Amino acid sequence: MNKKNIISFSIKFTLAILTIAIAIGLRVHSSPTHDSSLLYTPTNSALPDTPISSSPNLYAAGGCPSIDCTNLAFRHIRDRHCNASCVNDNKSIFIPSYCGSEANMRKFCNAIKNSNTCVEKHQNNGRIKAVATLNSNIGTSRNNSCNLTRTGSVIYDTNGNIVVTQFPGQ
């Protein structure tokens, strides 16, 4: 290969990689539906989470509209964040009003989704973590010495449109 062919190949290869990176990184979001009555899983990787909001034009301010709260991992959330102990099991635990039924859990998910403080972050495992601070305590956070917190997280899988988990704290 001569120098001209090598440069041409390098440019084409770089453009292909950038195109793939952009396709993976960008998501199309619909407009959020806000319900004013609602406005009241942590990665172990050493690499930091990357805020979605640091990329331009991904979603409008005022919520995390890409979360689909219709499909929740009900049993996982119930068993680990409702029927456990923050101190004994090292789990963040919801207050009772966010437990007991899928409707109550969906209420929490929608409150995070519609909060104007919601920020989404890509996790290294491909999932997205949405974190917001609500107007009242939602439970106890294991990352805050099991003290009450108003901050909550929803982790969802964009491939299956499922909320994988949600919990008090970050």
C-alpha cells in the first residue's frame, strides 16, 4: 500500500468508527408526559458513569422522558428494596408507600422520570441510571449510613425497555 491508500483507509476507518459511536450514543426521546401529582443498580466498575446530559441535544430539560415505567422488575425491587433491611442486608429500602404493589413502584418510577432534577447517566454495562431528588423522603440509603433520603435512582435497560431496578439513594 502506498501512502495515499493508507491515509484514505485511515480516514474511512475513523469515519466508520465515529458513525458507530454516534449511533450507539444517541437515543431518540419522545416528549415527557408530566403528572404534577407525582412530583412529590449501582455499577461496581472502577470507570465513572458518563452523564448523558454532557452530550448535546439528547433530551429536553425537565425530566428523563426515555424511562418506560410500564415494565418493572417487580419481584427484584420488592425482594431487595422493600422486604429487606438497610442495616442487616446492606440494601437501600423504600418507605412503605412505594412498596406492596406494582402500581406503587410505578408511582416512584414516574416521579423520578418526571422530576425536573432527573439526570441520566450511561453505565458501563450498557444500562442507564436516572437519578433525581424528590420533595419528600422516599426511603433509607445504604450509601448514606441508612439515613432517610429524598434522592432516588431508576436503572433501566434500553434494549428491553425494562426498569431493571430502582432504589433510594444513588
